[in-house]
Amino acid sequence: MDAKIDYLLRQGDNALILSQQLCQLCGKGPALEEDMALSNVALDLLGQTRMWLSYAAELEGQGRDEDRLAFLRDSGEYRNCILLEQPNGSYADVVMRQFLFDAWHYFLMDGLTRSSDPRIVEIAAKSLKEVTYHLRRSGDLVVRLGDGTATSHAMMQTALDDLWMYSGEMFLYDAVDEAMVAEGVAPAVGPLREAYLNHLADIFTEATLTMPSPDAWMQRGGKQGRHSERLGFILAEMQFLQRAYPGAAW
């Protein structure tokens, strides 16, 4: 597969899978305002998915569009990070997963606004406006809950400790990532990881949470199509209508 197509699929799949996870929480938020916020973030990510997958389909040139890429691929063809397929769990898990992704997503989109590919610059610039809000929101919730009650603090620390092993995959560059860096399409991993860790350290300090070691062992494989069994359940629900009624249209 062409490296750029694979890279585009990674961005689209990350947004798509997290969007689907957040959609499952519609009507289950702890407060009405937060319930609406979760749905809005899901819709933002779905819009970003369409842009990434549409561009990937164009470059692929096999007659597929964003819908076929989203609904007619099997789990081994997905390129999302494993972090995003982790269960919704408690609200602490939802917030922490979101924050760990949002921080990386923000600095990546910022870097991609300087890409050598004008189409990627356009997508990243539009996405960055939304992702800036996502990061501000999730970071604020981490602080409020981490520095809240003894119960909320303990739940947030547990969520951080449990999810930390999945956060490093975003910075494990492989041949696809390195090819994109070499072509000036994507930012180098060093500055990106440094900015990410610095931001996390600031937020976790304010939240009175203990940040695990950045050098801890990290899960990997999602970007290459090796996923947890959880992704299969997510796709079974997300793809049911299109699989049951091929070519169905409103």
C-alpha cells in the first residue's frame, strides 16, 4: 500500500473509531451539558473522518469512497491506534482516553498545517479549530476530576495508570511514518512527543495526578492492523446496516 494512503487511513480511522465510541455514550452523560458535548465531539471527529478517508480513496483510485472505506473493511484493514478501541468503562476512563488522544491530536494537526501536501494542510487547518476545543475541554475535565473529591481523584489516577500503556503507540514511528517525514508530509516524532509530554505534565500537575514514566513499555500494532478483540465488536455494531443491506441509501 502506498505510504501516503496508509497514513491518511490512520488519521481517518483514529477519528472514526473514537467517534463511534463516543456515539455509544449518547444519552449516558453524567449531565445534560456533558452529554451534548460528547455528541458534538463525536460529530467533529466524524467530519474529520470523511475528509481523511475521502482523500485516501481518491489517491487509491479503486472506485471506493469514504463510505466503503468506513463500512466495508475488516478489522485487520483498520489502522487506528489501540488506545481508541479501549472500552468506554467509567466516565473517568472516557475522559482520560479522550485527553490522551486530544493532546496528541492537537500537536499533530498543528504540525500537519505545515505539511508539503496542500490537501493535508487544508484538512489539518480545519481540524485544528475543532481539536483545539477538544483538548481544552478534556484537559479541563482532567483537572476538575483529578483535583476534585477523593473518589474522583482515585478514579482518574486509575484510568491514567490503566490507559498509559496505550498512549505511546502514537509516537512509535514505522516505515510509513518515516516516509511521510522524509517527504515533508508529517512532522518529526521528537518535537511532537516533547510538546505532548510537556503538556501532559502541566495538566497532570494541576490535576494532582501522578504521571507514569514516559519510558514505560507501550502496546503497539494498531497502526499496522493488529488490534484487540474489542475492535471487532465496535465494527460489528458500526457496520451492521451496510453489511446487512449492501448499497443501502437513504
